[in-house]
Amino acid sequence: MAWQRWLALTVVFVLMPGGMGHAAADKRVRIATLFDYPPYGFYKEDRAPRYAEVVVPPGSDAVGFQGYSWDILRESFHAQGYTIELVVTHWARAMASVKEGRVDLLYPTGMNTERLAYFSYSRSPINDAAFRVYINPETEIDWQGLSSLDGMTIGMVRGYNFGDAWAAQEGISKYPVDSIEQGFRMLERQRLDGFAGYETNWDYVLKEMGLQDRFEKLPEFGSSKEYVVGLRDNPTTEQLLRDFDTGFDLIRESGEYRRITERWR
């Protein structure tokens, strides 16, 4: 039945014990993030739904979802007394949600010229990303920068940011894939010449796949810190980002930021 198919794809998380006493908190922020971005945000279970929502009052956490950046975001907003309405989905839907005003904020989001035209960014980055291209060991490339990839087919996860230099590179055939795992499977089968990615996240997925020694990496071709963002023309954006930054400062002062970092090393 149609409702059964819908239910199989949609999960509403329950709250972990400890947060019910804050249920009446009046400060709320609705935030979109990714379901498949380990170790920064991901499901504990292998079979992750592509869409879920959870309400997370101060002192509570989401059952089933975890990650370094989620811990930073949650603790920063909770330090400011916010209840978080978290929307966990894929990148295209997360971007559409914030652009269409269905959520207030989006994270983690890299910075480039296009996005600066319509997004305001938090002062504090929530994580960082080093850009690398993964190749099969037998692939011979005389690396002289991105132009060395001209004429090649390089996979990239649909909608991900690799900086202005990558965006301007017209000689590369950029092949969109739906997930990190799909990109590596295609590279393994030599359906791609390379797979562009964020080193920390891509290495984490390779380890989970048992393929950590299967590929080589070309030299870093750029990097980007990633932030919490909201639409410039949304009147609530600037205040929400200031509150996040203030909360971020508070968890650094309290030592919680250090504890989170150590937990995810």
C-alpha cells in the first residue's frame, strides 16, 4: 500500500532520556543536514532512510543519528537554550529546503562565490574538507593541478562544493553520483577515471567498506571550511547564526568542544 511504502522511507526519531524537562522551551530553530556524511553526520544503522525529522530539546539527543558536526551544532544551540527541529535528508533536498524557506538553516556547507551571493555564514566553522581525487593504482597521471585531469571522467557527489577552481575547470567530464559508496564502486569497476571527494569523509567511508588500501589519492587541490548557513534575505538568519556562534564560544570555554573533538578522533 502507498502509506506503507511511505512509512518505510520516513523515520521520526524518538528522544533520548534527559530532555523531556525542556519540552516547553520557546526558542526553536529548524535545521537541515545530510544523512550520509560520515563522520560529520550519519545514521548508526547501515540501512539509512533518506528523510527523517526529529525534535531535540536541550539536554537530549537524536536516537539513530550521530556525528562530529551534529554534536558541535547540537551543543552550541542547546547552550543558547534552543530546541532543534532537525531535518535529515540528502543534499539536493536539504538545499531546496533552506532556499524555499522550509528550514531556517543548513549545515555543513562549504563556501564558494555562487553560495556567497545568497547565503550568510556562521563565523565559526563546524568542520573542514580537503579536496582530493581518488584513482586506481594503475592510473598514471602526471599531476600538474586540475588541468592534469582534462579529458578524464571524474565522479563527484551531486551538488557538492569543490571550490571555484574546480567549478571553472571545463576540460574535466564531471560525472554526478548519488553517494560516496556509489562513486567508489564505479571507480573500482573502472567506470570512472577518478573520484573527487573530501578526504576525511571519503577515507571514513572507504574504511567502512573495507577498501582503505584499494585506491591512491592525488595531491590536494583545495580545501574549504564548512559552516552553518541561512538565506541572506531571511530576517531570522543573522540572529540565529549569531546565537550559534555565541553557543560555539560557550562550549569551547566549557571544554565540551574539546571533549567532542577527542571523541571523534
